[in-house]
Amino acid sequence: MIERALAGAGNRPVPVTRLTAFLQESGTRMSALLKHLQAAGLIERNRRTDDRRTVEVNLTEAGRTRFADAERTAHMRLTRHLPA
């Protein structure tokens, strides 16, 4: 779900607080999820230069590729199991 929210933002970074609210997750849970995605090389986390309190997240190229692959797989599975 995080990937979908980030993919919807295009290449613009998304503040972690906005992701947390959108996904209705706790800050602790969101931090753990983002740490995992960052370790996998799927996202980047950076502090805003004009407001160091704000952390922003965006998909890496590997994250965009992984998300696109997952979307294609989901679409393929749905079309296989739904009547035309």
C-alpha cells in the first residue's frame, strides 16, 4: 500500500506524516515499514532542506520497477479469474 501511495505522487517526495495519515498507521509501525523498504533499496528517506523536522519518502528506480511488476501480476491474476 505504501508503494501505491508513493507511485501516485509521481517522482515527488511524500512527507512521512502524510503517508502515516493516509494509511492510518501508527508512527512506530510506519517507521518500521519504511526502514524495511529502505533496507531493500525500494525507497529513499530524506529530510527536507527547508525544514529539517520533515522527513520525505520517494520510490527509488528499483521501487518503481517492483511496484510496476506487482501491478502487472495483480492485473494478470484478476483478469484470469474474472469473467470477461
